[in-house]
Amino acid sequence: MYTYSAKPSEVEKKWLIIDAEGVILGRLASQVAMLLRGKHKTIFTPHIDTGDNVIIINAEKVKLTGRKLKNKMYHRHTGFAGGIKTDTPGFLLAGKHPERVIQRAVERMMPKDSPLARQQFSKLHVYAGSENPHTAQQAEVFDFASQNPKNKR
């Protein structure tokens, strides 16, 4: 018996499309992080990118439970003295780029500070509306909302 280690040439990557309308943000982000890393495949190897490409549509219609819409805070710093900026998910979802809420949630569930993690995260494509420019890839529909009744609100 030996431990199987996948080679980059053996990895078959698919394109998956997920509709985020009415789906709980944290549950969606954890599932997407798993798909990007390839942990759902039997050939998963930690040091090889075995994950799939994921397209998320309707990002502005994602749901947050409890009071997270106005009480949760995202902090960033401009680099200047006193330059800390704070946003809430409700402000971001109502703003110009609602897809950043999903991107931040998925990014924080990925491994930190490695070239492999950046490569895996670059396979995530999030769009606010129902249209996406990836029709040529013939993405399979991944019905996340119907997997568990708790996934949809």
C-alpha cells in the first residue's frame, strides 16, 4: 500500500456555476473554498492544485444570518497614519461591488500566504448579476442550495 500523490498533468479541472440567491454566506464560502482547493476529489494532494474553477452569480442576493448585515465589520488600512477604514457587509452589498463580500469570505477560508493558495483563489469568479462571460467553458450547475435545507434562507 502506498500514498497516492497526484501530478499536475493528471488533474482534470471542471467549471462549476453556483447561484448565490438566498444562500447563507458562510455556508457558501466554506463549500466554495473546498471546491477551489480540490478537497472534494479522491485525488486531493495538499501541494498540487487539484481544485475546480468556480463561478458565482447573483452575489448581491446572498443572505447573512442574525445581525451580521450591520454589526459585522470589515477593516482595511490605507497605509497612512490614521487610515483605517471600516465597512459593513450591508454597505458593501448595497454598494458598487457586492461581489467583494463573497470574495472576502472565501479568501479567509483558504490557506494563508502561499503561492498555491493565490493560484487556487484566482480560479474564483464572482458576479453581482445573473450574467457571466464564461459561457464558452460550459460550466456545470452546482446546486448548492438544495444540498441542505439550512443552506437557503
